[in-house]
Amino acid sequence: MSEQAALTQSSEMDTGADTVALRAENITKVFPGTIALDNVSFNVYQGKVNVLVGENGAGKSTLMKILAGVEQPSSGHIFLEGKEIHVRNIQEASRHGIGIIFQEMTLCPNLSVVENIYLAREVMLRGVMIDKKAQKKQAAELVTRLEQKIDPDAQVSELRIGQQQIVEIAKALAQEVRILIMDEPTSALSATEVEVLFRVINELKSRGVSIIYISHKLDELLQIGDYVTVLRDGKLVETARTADIDVSWIIEKMVGKNPAALFSRQEHTIGDVLLRVKDLTLPKPGGGYIVDHVSFELHAGEILGLYGLMGAGRSDLVDSLAGARPQSSGSIWLNGEPILTRKVSERIQSGIVLVPEDRQRDGLVQTMSVADNILLASLKKYLNRFFLVRKKEKDAVGGMIKDLSIRVANPSQPITSLSGGNQQKVVVAKALLTSPKVLMLDEPTRGIDVGAKSEIFEIMSRLAQEGYGVIFISTELKEVLAMSDRILVLSKGAITGEFSRQEATEEKLVAASAIGHGLAGTANHNGGTNPNERN
Amino acid sequence: MNATNALPAKQSQRITKTSLLQFLLRGRAFIALILVVIWFTWTLWPNFLSAENVVIMSKHVAQNALLAIGMTFVILTGGIDLSVGSLVGLTAMISGMLINEGIAIPAIGLIVYPHTWTILVISIIIATFMGAVNGFIITRFNVAPFIATLGMMYVARGFAGLLNNGYTFANLVGRPELSNTGFPKLGAGEFLGINYSIWLMVIFAVVAWFITTRTPFGRHVYAIGGNERSAELSGVRIKRTKVFVYMISGFCCAFVGLIIASQLVAAHPATGNTFELNAIAAVVLGGTSLAGGRGSIGGTLIGAFVIGVLGDGLVMSNVSSFWQMVIKGMVIVLAVIIDQVQARMQERIALQQQQELR
């Protein structure tokens, strides 16, 4: 805490302009189907923590990847200490002294800690052999500096996620970096590990290292940041000194409008019990439960929100209901009839369908067209004895594109050419065409732009009106609160709270989600990922 | 699709231009085929396009095309079948054994000589069953397709040899008193002046095209190759579908084995050696991605023709067999390189269409 005070002081004492270490000028990046960055100019100040914030899909990660040489900008320039540089790959970036810690882990799980830290930068002995001793010694020093008890010879796959993140950081530190990019470094760290990280960041700052810091946790970035730059929909909104702003300023700039306007919730009547789940259990390999004897009911025309921290078992719960987890057990009744089938295909037929969390990994077939993706789960409907009838297919696709206003020039074009939001709508369309009774949406708004989010909510609301039972998972507290008729909170696989729409508040949800974690209900503005370990 | 029509004339013209280039790239295998045919017609005038030669070439193509059609299904799911050559050999040997030696039943000291049609059916069932074994090992025991079918390649070849201790079953004409004559007709017979094997290729191609484009099964095959997890969560029965594609491949092998044994009127245990490689080459040349999810039966057919015509043409041109291999190898790799270029271009065009929509 004293360090934080010192930090605030020092930034207050800076009167003159800080020197710019790295400048990105007019960067534009076009991806198939979307403009990720639109003419963005961004300054990185010497020896400061330069924070980048924005909603999912605002372009933060893309900007980082461009600075680190992972992606090439479609247009624009990068200047390092006044000289223009071209970083075509990570190796070139690291030659310029730019290091990056990725959001997704980029460690090789099959190699040891030391091997990972020095991967592709091995310390050589007489130019032919790896100097294992020197590597190990240096790695041990790095790990000690990060105040961790990690065996340098341990295989990375044996470490906890938080420890792996620390190794990732050590890997970046092993290079002499002048500019260090950290993309959500704390998302998997525990509270104490975060403190250690902040100490390391302060130490780096004092040595003149410029840091670019991306995070969703607004409190955290106000604590560690010196400058805050807000991105929205690929455009730079504003840059300010941390001393001059507060959390509400950031939220306003991030969302760009009143956040409540996002949610279009129409009133709908709630019907009879549609789905009844009793003692749904998914055992954890090696003892314990991922989903711990969960029982609940879902009514027709009801939007049931599922809230919980990362690793609370929300996704595992809906996956089990969808039939994607053969190890799960428990009883399910749909409209009073017991569901005995265990396969995904059979569950879909009985009317339970899932829109999975990770649409790239689980939701889409990237090699197929938009139309074929939409039809994939309901092909039997377009059969005329043995073959698919083009007209029936076309009608179904056309209807869905219109209903969900999927923006696509031609349904036969590849799914990858669509923007994230439209891809998500395709996954929803695919689920709807199976004529479900229960629709489960796992993080349907992740990584899509604000407009598309609002449309997804509209669709959800409409489905509830039409009498579907909707189960809706989100890590964003505001979304869950705004959309749900009833909210179940999960923690460590068990239901730890149930709130009606009227009762639910952010504080109550957070408190319930923390049960069993041994931490006080510290309200997290973004409802973001929890610093606790995720198992 | 309506959106494209609604665009101003100027824009749609530009699209036509790019789509022409796209058409050329997409039809590259076909264009390559035409070029190869023109080249050999010119250099080998007039022998190359003589009726006699066309028939011989088509017969050669037919065998590889049949195997390649089965292989296309397997590769579309992201798998590979290395056992096809051996299964061809095994089928040939089984049919030969059934004709010449029948089925001995020691318990009652009797030898049963099945009818010719029964022999065909038994051979086909065995090869299809071997394909099912491939699929079963791959799906139930989670063995990589490369390894499972590599194992089958050895096992089937071994059985082919065991059936007659490595010797050939010769003179497969059968005996009228056993009503197992007529086997050579399959290889030599003609309908409307065209060899049966060529008809089989046509029928298989049409049916396979139909299955891949117009049935849920075909769509599932593509989906599995594109993204198995998504396919599974969409309700596709992964294991069942996969077993089925290896069965299709085995089924195709059976026909090729029978055709070869029938044409030669003999079954040799080394029949079909390395045929799997030609089949894979035809599939890849036809634009099917080895990673799965992309490709077509039409492409495979053209690929088989390119390889067949190129091979026969080079033989007729007296090119040394070593140079033949060099040329074939280069053609295959070049085809895949062009494939990558086309894929990237297609992505760009789709992007452009999408941009214009805004």
C-alpha cells in the first residue's frame, strides 16, 4: 500500500511532459469482416504504466499484437524513440526491446520452466550447446525476484495457472526489455500474486522500462496505471492521466452511452415449469466435483441468469445439460417427462440446445459457409427422403438471416468473413433451427461489439416472450442483472445463491459468488474474472 | 445473394472480374487436365487420342479414381487411409481363392464353391468390414488414423500373402459345373462399348457427389473435418460418421481389387501395392485439404484424370520412369501451393463483399 501512495505521489510530482518512448501513429487494422483498429494514435510514455482499456473487441489486443510484431497493421507507422521501426515478427520486436506477455498462455506445457523462459533465446555454451547451468541459475534468480517458490526444473503443465502466468512474466523479464506489454496479466493471479506483480512493475518503472498494461479490472488499473487510454470499437476515445480520472469516467468512455440503454428487456409472462434438474453432478478427475449436486427449475418464458466466477462450474453445468459431458449424472425432466438420453444429438432432439461459450472452438465450423453453419444442427428437417432439398434449406437460412438480422452479403460465403457479433448470431440461428424448448446461452456476448450485444439481448428477450426457457450465463454483472428474471449464483460447482429480479444487486451476487472462496465480497466493477485460482 | 444483384453496375462488374480469376483458380485442376491433354495430343499425334489409347487410359484412371473417391470421404473428415492398397490386394486374393479353391468346411469334409455373384458380395463385405475395423480402432481407441490404417496396411497385405502362401491364384475362369464362371467379365465386359470399370467410376462418382453435397451425412463429413468439437455440439454423431467413411473407403477398395483380378484373370498378393499414394495424390490434386473440411468429389475425379493422363502420356513419350516420378511429385506439390493461393484469395473476396455491404 505504501508503494501505491508513493506511486500516486510521484505521478503528481511530474509536472513537465513525460518523454514518449514509443508512438503508434494512425494505425489501422482490417480483419476479414471487421475493422479492428481505425486510425489509432497511441503514445507510450517512458518509465510509466500506460493502461489500455476498452470493452471486448474494442481493439486493445490487436493494438498490442501490432506493437509486438505479431500482426502487421494495414496502415500506419510505429516510432521508437523518434525513429520509425518496422516490426515484422516477435523476434524483431524483441530486438527493439519490446516484450509482450500474452493474454492467452503461450508457454509450452511439455517443457520445464527454464526451457520455457529461454525458449528460442537459449543461453549457449561455446555456441553449440545449451548452457543449462547458466540458464537454470538465471531462471532461479528471476523466479526469486518474482517472490515465487517455483522449481525451475518443474514441467510447466504441473504448475497452477497463476504460477504459469508468473513464468510467462519471468520469460518477458529474461529479455532486456525497454517496453513491456502486459495483456491482462492478472486474470489468473491470486490477490497476493497480484501484489507481487505490482511490486515488480514498480521496480521495472524505476529502471526506466515503459509498460503497456491491459486489464478489465478498473480498480486495479487505476491503482497501477499512470496514463489511461480508452478504446471503443477500434477507435481511440481519449487519453488521460490516472490522477485526473475515476472509475465512472472510464466506464462512460468505454461504453460511450448510458450502459442501461444496451439492454432491451421486454416484459414477458412466465409460464409453468419447463425444465427440472435434480442433483446434476459432474465429478472432478481426482476427487471432488466440478458441478456439485445442482438442482433447479426453469420455467417457460423465463430468462434464468447463471452467475459465478471463472471456474465456478457454470459452463460445465450447461455442457452437462447439453449432453457434452458423458461423466455427468443426475436427473432431468422436460415438461414433466424424464430425459434419459445422454448424447448431444439426442438432447438436441428432445429440445435442449446449447450455444457454447467459445464460438471459434465449439460453435462454428470455420471451413463451412454461413448457410451450412446455420443448417448444421437441423439437417434432418430439410430432407426429402434421402436428399436435402435446396429450397427448404434456402428458406430456413433466409428466414434466420432476416429474423436475427445477420449482416451477410451472401449466405454461401465463408463464416470467417463475418464479424464476431454476426458469427455469434449464426451460432444462435443454428440452435434456434433445431426448434428447442430450452436454449442455453453461454457467454453469448463475449468478444462482440456493443451493437451486436444489444441485438443478442433483444433476441433473448424475444425468445422468452415466445415461451422458450432461456438459461443465460455471463461474467458481466450488469448483463446478468439487467436481463434475468431470476439469478442463480454458483461457486465451486454448487448453487450458493438464488435471487429474484427484484432482490438481486451487484453486492449480493458478488458475495454469493465468493462463498467458499474465503474472500470478502469485494465488489468488482466489471464483474470480471476473479483473482482466485480457477478450478 | 440478393444483395449482390442490388449493387450498382460498376461494383458488380468488378466482382465479375475477380470472380473470373477465382473461377480460373478454382478450375485449375481442370485447366491443368486440358493443358496436359493438349500437350500430349500435340507431341504424340495421332496416337494419344486414338480410341484404343483413350480406353486404356480411362481404365487406368478408373481404378485410381475409385480409390480416390473413397479416400476423399476419409480425408474430408481430416483422416487418412493408408490401407487401401493392401485392401485391394486382399480383395483380389479372396476372390481368387473363392473361385479356385472355394470355402473348405473341414467339419463335414466339404468344399463349398460359391456362385460368382456371391463371391463378389463376400469380397466386398470383407473389404468393407476391414474399413469398419479401421474406423472402429480410430474412434473407440482414439488411435490416429495414420497409425491405425498403417497397421491395417501391414495386416491386410500379410493376409493377402497368407491366403496362398505368397503365390498367385491363376486362371480365375471358374468351372461351369460349379456355376462360378464369368468372373473375367467384370474386367473385360462392356456396356455401350465402354468397359465396366469406367461405368463403375461414373456411377461411384455420381453417387458420391450426391452424398457429399445433398445428404446430411455428407454435410456431417465436412463439418467433422472443419471443426470436430463444433460438429459434436451440433449433434453430429462423430464416431458413427467416422466409422462410416472408412467403410466407404474399404468398399471402394473391394471394387478395385475385383476389377484388377478380373482383368488379369489372376490374383497376385502384391496387387495394389502403393495404390494408396496415388489415391491420396489424386485427392490432394483435386483441391481437397488434408486438414479436412474442404474439397469435392468433382475435384478428386479431375485429380485422378490428371495423374492418369500424365502418367500414361509420359510413358508413351518414352520419358524415363525416374523422370516420371520427379514430374508427378512436382505437379502434386505445385497443386497444393496454388491451393493455398486460392484459399487466401477467396478470403479476400469474401471480405470485400462484406465490406461493400456496409
